[in-house]
Amino acid sequence: MIKRTFIDKVRSDGYNTIAISFLASLFSFYYSYYLGLCGLLFTAFCIWFFRDPDRVVPNRSDIVISPADGIVVDIERNVSSPEFKDGSWTRIGIFLRLSDVHVNRFPISGKIMHMKYEKGGFGFAWGKKTHMKNERLAIFIKGFIDCIVVQIAGFVARRIVTDVSTKDDAKMGSTYGMIKFGSRVDTYFPGDMIIHIKRKQTVVAGETIIASKPKITKESNEK
């Protein structure tokens, strides 16, 4: 296990926010010591929020790992994807709290076949129909299985950042974007996968195994 510091890295998406906050803090000291101090505290919060720590990715090719830090709010079987209608999927919904790392990671390795942006609302991220109504960006990955990962904006989070394009390679556990200031990420995979998590469980992006492919036994082959 890699020993992590409080801040291993700071994601570049936060550089402008951090710089503006810091300069505004210095300027605020001219008017009020306490106002400037509040500004510095907010700058420190921004540095902490945009942290991008290293993760130890499991060395397996038959698993789906969590694409986000957070808490599992939904586990649904035999559902369709609002973005890609074909197929019957299992959906795992993960809510990112303000205290969680907000960098998103690929749940499997493969090729990005499709990306679809849906302009929607900004309802509360833990809502039941959030995955169908809120603004979101879905990525369809072709790997050892078909997998869809969806970044969903919430009431506070109103900016989805994605670093990849169609036909790019996806590497399990590598970062591909973030959602600024709270949100949720949904993952869709085939219904025959074995689920390794439960509702209300805390998961870690790039490390927690959320599903795996069933092992084919000799008895299964004989059947």
C-alpha cells in the first residue's frame, strides 16, 4: 500500500480557482484582517478539495472498480440506461459528499466507444430520479464487458469536467475527469456480474471492487 500524504497532488482544474481565491485573500487583508483570513481558509479548502491522491489499483482483469469516492446510494438490477437504451444492466449509484475526493476514475480498461451529454436539471444528487433528470455525461466503454460510467451534476455541483474523447483508451483506475463541488457517479454493467458492495457502503475510487465476473467452473461447462 502506498503511503499517502494529506495532499498528494492537486488537480489542474483547480489551479484558477485556487489562484483567484489566494489573490482575493491578499487583497482582502487591505480592508479587514478577518476577511483576509477567511479568504486564506477558503483557499486552503480549495487546495484540499481539488486533491488528486494516488490509488492502488487491483491487479485483476475480471473486475469493475469504483469510479468515485463516496457512499453507495443505489443498487438496481435489470434496468436500462437513459443514455444508451439497449441492454439490461445493473446500476450502481455513488453519491460524492463534499468531503470526498471528486476525481473520477475508469471502472474498467477498454476502448471508449461512445460519449453522450444530456442537458438536464440540477436536482439533489441523492434523489431517486437524479440519474434520469440531471445534467450528465455518459461514457460507454468496451472492455472485457460492456460498461457505462455516468458523471451526474447535482444541486451544488454544476460543472462536469472530462479529459477524454471517443476512441481513447480507458485504463482501469486512471483518472478521466471530475465533477466540481458534490455530485454522483453511476456505473452500469451486465446483470450476470457478481456485486461486492451494499447500500450505504463507503467506496474508494480506483480501489474498491464493486463487481466481478462469475468464475466458470467445470460443472458450469458440463451444463
